[in-house]
Amino acid sequence: MLPETSIVIAAFNEQERLPQTLRIIAGYLERRGGSAEIVVVDDGSTDATAQCVREMARSVPGLRLIGSPTNRGKGYALRTGVLSARGGEVLVTDADLSTPIEELDILRNEMARTGSDIAIGSRALPESRILKAQPPWRRLMSRLLGRVVRSLVIQEFRDTQCGFKLFSALAAAELFARARIDRFAYDVEILALAGRHGFKVCEVPVSWTNSPASRVRPLRDSLQMLADLARIRFFLASPKRKAAIAAVETLDPEG
């Protein structure tokens, strides 16, 4: 029997945080009931991340590991995990659980209420609950990058970068199969593709706590994201890209 829910986590050198995260998720799933799987994609870790997951898989139902020999980036890891997911809904969440796993219920309810295909957690709505804020330099960086995102790619959302997003199985399969961005701008590409292909997205306020052990490298990752945003804009606007999309949709018997 296929699981009702797939929870996908990208992990890079997470041997310290990941075991506790997996215990919390497993406890939530046990209390909630129903069937679920947890897919951890080890993105080329150099520590004992993979070993931790293998050991925990002996006692955590539905936990499985996908390994990558090299570090390719969060977008690549999540794409790999989502495309292997078997659930009727697919949640992507961060390894540090900055947004509590219990917020999945809020996203699911809002997705059903609005008839959406995707529900994205947001830290930027009036009802969002920031329990521990980012340091000032991170908030400034986020605001600047948010302006660039709205200027170059998509204007609809207040927060594209929160790592807590829920997809229907169809939306997850369609969008992640088309995605190409391997690093932090993957969220923007997925949401831009959602708009292009007619998937409805709702933005939902969530609780969020800043993790002091963030993997973000301020200068390098900001420059990488700017470059990726330019790639997304070019790729989506490219006549060849549009022709390729049209060809795929013509051949798709469900389209």
C-alpha cells in the first residue's frame, strides 16, 4: 500500500541535528496515525549523516535513505527525494525543523479549504509567528533577495524561501521533474513553474524559529542565488524552453 504522506528532507553534514529531527517527526506520525514515509537525501555529507539515518531506519517505520556521492545542493537533493516519493501528498521540510512538523496539519487544511495544489509556509504574513528571529544581517539579506525575486521572476508571494512546503503528488511530480536549479533558488523555480503550468498555490502563515547552525554562506550563497534567479528568468522566457514545454504537453495524454 502506498503511503498517504511523503516527508522529504535534504541533509548535508547533519549528524548532530538530524537524529532529533527524525525522532520528532516519527513521534508526530505515530500520534497522527495513517501511513507515511520519511525520505532523507544525504547530499554528499562528509560526516556520519548517512550512518545515522541507516541506524534509525531500524526503528523508525517508513524511513529510507537516498545517498549522493558529492554535494550538489539543496535543490538537487530535494528534487531527487521528491521524484522518489510515493505518497499522495509530499512535504519538503528542513533538517532543523525550523517550522514544527505539526504545522503540516495547517498547510493540509488550508490546501483543502482553498482547493490548492501547493501550500507554502510563510514567515512574512501578518499572522506568521517568528519565535526566534534571524540576525539583522540575515534579515537584510532576505529582504534584498526578496525584492530581486519579485522584480525578476514572481511577484505573488511574500516569502518564497521558507523551507516548509506541501504538494499534491501530481504537482510534486510535474514540477520537480521540470526543475533544473540545484541550490537555494530551487523554491523560486518551483513556484514559477507552478504558475506557468496552472497549479494553484496558497501561502500560509507558520511558526518559525531561526537555527543558529544555518548552512547559509552569506556572500557566496547570495551571489549563487542571484545567478540562479537570472537563469530561471532566462530559462522560463526562452523560446526553446516554451517550445519544449508545449511539445511535452501535446504528448501528455493527461494534459
